[in-house]
Amino acid sequence: MKKTTSLVLAFCLLFSILSVSFNSIITANAVSINDNNVFVKQSRSGRCTLASAVMMLRRRAIIDGIDGWNTITEESTEDIAWTTGGLYNNFSFAGMVVGYGTFPENLNEKKEFMISMLEIHPEGFQIYNRDGEKIHAVLLTDYDPYTDVFYCADPAGGIASGRIPLTNAWLPGATQDERIENLDNYWYISNKSGGLAEGSFESLKYGDENSSVKWLQGALNDALGTELAIDGQFGSATEDAVKAFQQQYGLSVDGVAGRSTVLKLRQLTTKEMETPEAAPHTHNLIEGYETAHPHKGYYFCECGYTVYNDKTTVYDDCKRCKTYAKSNRITLKIGENSAMIYGKTYHYDVAPQIVDERTMIPVRFLGEILDANVGWVSNMSDMVVVSNDDTRVAIYPNSNISYVNGNLVMLDAPSYIYNDRLFVPVRFVAEIIGAEVEWDSENMQVVLYAE
């Protein structure tokens, strides 16, 4: 009897230990896409798009059951996704394909588009404001239809971590609508997900009416050969089709399209919830081909759609390529107070000028390019200093003399002051950043191709 009792106690103790260990394993592996450690902060200023992409990829990896989601970091994605001027428009990482698009201009269309995207992208998608004082990207995570509130994760260091209302993010605008109005572009994972986020897909049932029901009706038609009207209304015909599908594949027959039903449908059909176009239209393709760049040609639409022609070879590392030029090109137009620097538009109170056949630009352009401070220094003689952690440039007004990191550099034309702004030759700026210079006489603009 004592032996039996001892065996029972030992078994109970062993079972208890195994239960604790098993539960510990479950706890360690059960990660929600909204856990705080899934979200990250950008490592330094100017990398908000990369940090937002990291969060988007992490959430998708968790949804798809990809091991090592926490190894997705700025460092691990940088070589594939990042270039000097920012995030690539298109790239792939761990089987996830990232695409790029432009928002509709109308506020209501933007909101409808955002809701539609979140319905089919439970991992969220990153949104970007590229103009104005707050140029920034965040990851849009979800939408609450009952309160009309969008939520996001902001990689900015001074903003709360985790999932926060869009109105709490570091974006321009006082209200949610104002912030949405300012949005320009977005990145999203374009290929089909292999799974569903926990809690990201609400069961579809009789009486529901939305775009997810449209997908369900199309998938049922593919799987069963039925001819349901794809109208997004979950009526009796749709309910009967769901029951027939559930019965055929040994699922619980309740007429509700829950998680197991939807996953089985996705396994059996090729029907996908199609990503809505931001601005549906017939592409007006324009040929892009440069005589100085014979190895690369493309056709593009003003909406951003681009397709390369089959007459040339793609070299993504070529400075003249469209894929490279967006992020490594600096365009300055004579007489205009704006410049395109590494894919972003900057505005100034003075414009580039041509003086004695030399293109002269405000020295503040150099500050923007180097992400540096620009200021006057007065001692024995006045000079302007442009400085960051790596470079210090000292320029003397009305002189050909300058110093770059302590080394004398002679300007090919003297600097001068106009409207209280110091102007320098564009070739001087090109030499500092290691760029090639081209003059576009047709458009009266100078283009710098940075290394």
C-alpha cells in the first residue's frame, strides 16, 4: 500500500513538473502581434521607414509562423531594404514581398482605402508623410469601427511604445482626419499571407456585410462550384454554402465562417483578397529611356507604376537607373525655391542661380544633404560653418577659399551673399559628397548623382 501511494505521489509530482514545463514552453512561444517587444524604435533620426518596415515584417512573420521573428531588425534588413536616401520602394525579405503605393487625394477615399487594406493585411502597413515639417513614417496596425479610431506603432523615440492612437503619433495635424489628409505614400506586404493573426479575423456570419464576405463568397464558389452572388452580403444562400463546405471537409457545421473554415478555404482555393488600388485607372505609360544610359529602359505611369522593357538589362546599382535615382539623386532647378534631395522635397526662401556660367546654390542645401548644422562664426573674419559628426566645412564669403575637415579647398567660383544667404558653386557641393554633376539644359536644372 505504501509502495502504491509513493508511486501515485511520484507520478503526480512528475505530472506537475511536466505541466509547468509544458506551460512555460507555450507561454514562451505564444507571441501576439501586439506584444510590446514586437514593436521597435528607430536607431537614429531619418530611419523611421526602416523601423516601421521591421515592425510590419515581424508581425507578418508571427502570423505566418515564421521562426525567428525577433531576428528581424534594422541591421538584418538594412542591406536589402535600405539605401542612402531611405527605404526601397520594393524589396523582399524572408519570403515576404514589400510593395509601395500612393494614397488617393480625397480624405474619404483615403480612409476607405486604409480600412480595406487593414482588412486584408492584419500585420498592418506603413504610412508616410513626405512633405512639411514632420516627414515621418509609422506602422498602421488596426482600426476600431465603433469609435472610428485608427491605431499605429510609432518608431520615433519620444513617442510612447506599442500600439497607440494615430492622433498620438509624431505626424502633422491636430485631428485624425488632418493627419490622414497629409499622408502621401505607403508600403505593404504584397504577397498572400500563410496564416491569420490571432484575433485579427472576426468570424463571418449571417447578416454580415463587408468586403471579407465578398472574398468568402468567391472562395466558396471556387471550392464548391456554386454560383453565389459576390455582393458582400452574408445571406441564407451564403450560410447554406458555408454549411455544405463544413460538412464536406469534416468541420463543425454551424454556418459560421470561423478561423478553421477560412483557413481550409485558403488551402483549397487560389482566391485571394485582392489589395485595392489606391486610385484605379488605366495606366498612361510613358517611355523612359536616356541616350546616355542605353542599358536600362522602362515605361512608367504618373501614378508610380513602373514596368521595365525587355530590350535592356536591369542594373539596380547604376546611378542612371530609375530604382537608384529616386533615392540617390539630388535635383536643383534654376529659379525655383524647392529641391528634390534623396527622394524628398525641400523648400527654401531663395533659389539656385547661374552667375558667370556657374550654377550657384544656397549653402543651406549642403546642410540638408549632409544632415548638418549651418551657422555663422565671427572672429577675425566672418565665415559660414557646415558641420555634422563626420564633416566640417568652413566657407568664407566673397572668396574662393574654403576648408573641408581642415584641408584647403579652392572654389571654382567665389562665394557671395544674396538676400542674406551665402551661395556656393554646385560643383563644390558635389566634390564634398562625392557626386557626379549633370546639367539638364532642357529643364534648366542641375542633377547630382551621389555615391
